[in-house]
Amino acid sequence: MIVSVLALLIISFASSTMLIQLFSEPNSGNFYYNLAGVVLGCLVVGFTLKKLKYRSPYFAEAAYIWDLKHELNLIQRKLKAIQAAAAKNDQAALTILSFSYAGSRLIWQLDDNTLMMSELNQADNALQQQIEALGIRICADDYQRELLQRF
């Protein structure tokens, strides 16, 4: 994080100075050149971090959690419809809920957020009982984003 901020500062200052030296006229405002330098710095740092996100082992865990949170957010947006379908024993909805509960549990454990863990465990236990009563096999690993398109 600190390296990213330092890189942003250095690139922004350097590019702003270069733009001012190349294009500025004496006694004129340089606001837009400074702004362009900051935008250029943001683009360079953002592009670099995006490339490193999946290529560097250092970022692997952070990238996984980032992607997991994104999936959970997509599920959360359609949660009412998914829960309604799960109440009707829809297997896709049950799979999505299983993934959602497992993913939420992992993130909450990493964040040391134990306030809602008992409610999550109750919901997951009820889901597992429903799955067992149906006599089907549902696994969180079977989740795919395409399942959300039905809801």
C-alpha cells in the first residue's frame, strides 16, 4: 500500500513537471497539467496493480478474497429471489446459498468478525438439514456465476 502511494506521488509529480516544462507558457496556470499528471499517475499505478494482482504470489491471497467478496456481493443483490427459490428446493439456489454461507464464513473469520457468526451458522445448519432431507448432494464448490442468471 505504501509503495503504491509512493509510486503514485512520484509518477504524478514527475509527469506534472514534465508536462509543465513541455507545454506551459510563462505566467499561466498549471492546474490542468498538474491534474493530467495525477490522472496519468493513477492510470500507471492502477494498470500495474491490476497486472500484478494475478501474476504475483504476494497478491494471490488478496486477489482471492477480492474476487470472493465480489461474488458474495453479486449474490447479495439477488438474495431474496435466491432464498425464495431455495425454499422451493431449487438446487441452483441451494448451491448458491451454500457457497454464500461458506464464503461469508471465511471472510468473517479472516476479519475476526464474530458478531454475526451464530446467525450464519444457524442459517447454514438449516440449509444443510434441508439438503439432507431432500437426499441430494450440494457442494459450495459447485457454484458458478452463471447460476445467478436464473434469478
